Amino acid sequence: MTGDWSQLWNIFGFTHLFTVLGLKQIVMMLIGLGLIYLAIKKRYEPLLLLPIGFGILIANIPAVTIGGKPVFSADAYNPESPFFYIYKGLEYSVYPSLIFFGIGAMTDFGPLLARPRLILIGAAAQIGIFATVIIAILIGFNPGQAGSIGIIGAADGPSAIFLTTKVAPELLAPIIIAAYSYIALVPVIQPPIMRWLTTKKERRIKMKAPAAEPSRLMRLLFPIAFFLVGSLISPGATVLLGSLAAGNLLRESGVTDRLAKTARTSLTDITTLLIGICVGVSATADKFLNYRSLLIFALGATAFAVSTACGILFAKGLNLVSKEKINPLIGAAGVSALPDAARVAQMVATEDDPQNFILLQAMAPNVAGQIASAICAGILFGMLGG
């Protein structure tokens, strides 16, 4: 009978909270609650942080132990859990591809087509990715892990998921939580860097509206063109670029409005929910709470800050060789946090001049950054995937 009572005692989850692993699980639950707080109270990327936070709660409920064997665990690594099978969509990059369909259907590339030279800013803003890859390798991460850490600098969640599942799946939870946390904190992280690297005079530069709107033919040809060119440059990005281009063609064709609406609403919402829950249930205490996770968050912040700075500095450099001046604040929008980075550029510009409207111009490097981040993910996949 003593053994039976011991067996009964073990089926209660709270009895396992007072072990070393149990204390770590309590910490993870507090992290999950913190993300839920940020989502609801601060409205920081709530569509992702709320399901991620609750997923963390689910994953860190102690497993029931019967006969010394853990069972009934709800995390993404237990075949007995339904989340094990939902997680496969993340593991095989199904969800990032679907998200890119939705992004393509939402995105207006008109501002970029009206000012095509601003695509260079979107490219320059990816420098932080490769700089951070080098730093991560130097401090002990293997090349695949370093690539996944570096891609955080793109501020593009789907690209980070895509690359990490290919080259460093063991780091998926900390990488994605870091990536989406920094996307949510764009209004907090970017403005100090923008003010530090620009003068008041530069922030007050007013940019002229484009002389003419891009033609319908240009809008139709552009997604096909960037897919073909980008995929030939970076074959590893074919899936992401193809999804982005196809979604945008649905939007611009004028004959698939129902599909475009589905892609940018229902499909995106469902996929976002699944990504959030999957990331959360993969963030178990034993895999997340270690010194490497702290390094990942620190390096991710470095990558994001460097990418922001490089976009601004490149825009300032263009002003040295251009008659038509660019407000360098739009350089910060070269990261692909779409459209938050462009909105932050507008916010900082109006601090010094309430009549200075640069949102439309900032959208050009912002959407260019979306394309560039996918290409960078493909290049890193090609280099590190083997």
C-alpha cells in the first residue's frame, strides 16, 4: 500500500515544483506571465506575445510521473501531446511560408517602386546580421547557431523561424522569443539610436512626394522580378520569397481579391496563433533557462541595434552624393519590422517638426528590408545548412 500511495502522490504536478527543475519551471511561468502582461497592458506585439506567453505556461506544468517515467507532458517534445504534431508546422517551416503569403498580400510596394534607390537602405540595414554572426562564432557558438542569432537583427520573425529550424533547431525557443520581443520593442529600442546618430537639422529634412505613382504594370511585374532575382541570388530563400511574391501578386492582380483577403486576414491570423503557441510550448525550462539564452538575448539586441545604426548611417552617406536629400531617420526603417519601424521614424521626425511627414518614404526601405531579410536568411541557410 505504501507504494500505491507514493504512486498517487506523484501524479500531482505541484509535488514536482520543489525540485531543481521545478524551480526553473516556476521561473519560466513567471516569464510567460510577463509576456502576457506586456501583450495586454503595454500592447507590445499582442498577437504573438500573448499566445507565446500562455504556451510557456502550458509547457512548464510539471509532467505527471508514473513508475518513474514522465508522462502527460504537454510540451512540444512529447509525442503524447497534441502540440507535438502542431509543432511540426514550425519544424518544417510551413508556418513561416504561410505568414509570408499574408505579408505579401498586405504589403504595398508602391513607395519602393516610386523611389527604387531606397532599396539600398534596406540592404544596408542587414549588416548587423553578419556582424553579429561573426561575434557569436568568436564567443563560442557554432556557425549554425551564430547564423540564427544574427538573423534576429533583421527584426523578421518568419525569417528567423525559417533559418533556425534549418540550422539550429535546438535554439528555436530563445531565438524566436528574442526576435519577437525586439520587434515588439521597436518603439523603445530604435528612437535613442536614431537621435544619437542624427542631428536636429537632419531630422527636420522634408522629403518630396514622388512625382508619379507606379503604374499597374510595374506593380504586377515587381513581385515576379524580385522573386526571380532574389531566388537566383539566394536559392535558399526561394520558399520565403516565393510566398511573399505570390501573396503580393494576389493583391495587385485585381482578379483574386477573395484570395488576397483570405491571405492577409484569416490565413495570417490562424498561422500567427499557431506560431505563438508552438514557440511557447517549446520553451521548456530545461531547454530555455541556461546561460546561452542570456547570450542570445544580448547578441540579438546587438544585431538589432547595429542593423538600425547601419541603415541610418547609409542614408546619411547617400546624402553626401545626392542632390535630393534623404531624411536619415528612414534608414532605421530598413529593418523589416513592418510597419512599426516606419511608424517610429515618423514619430521621431515629428518630435522636431510636427509638420514633417516621412511615413510614406520610410515605408520604402521598410518593405525593402522585408525582401532583404528573406534573402539574408537564404544566404545563411546556403552557407550553414550543410
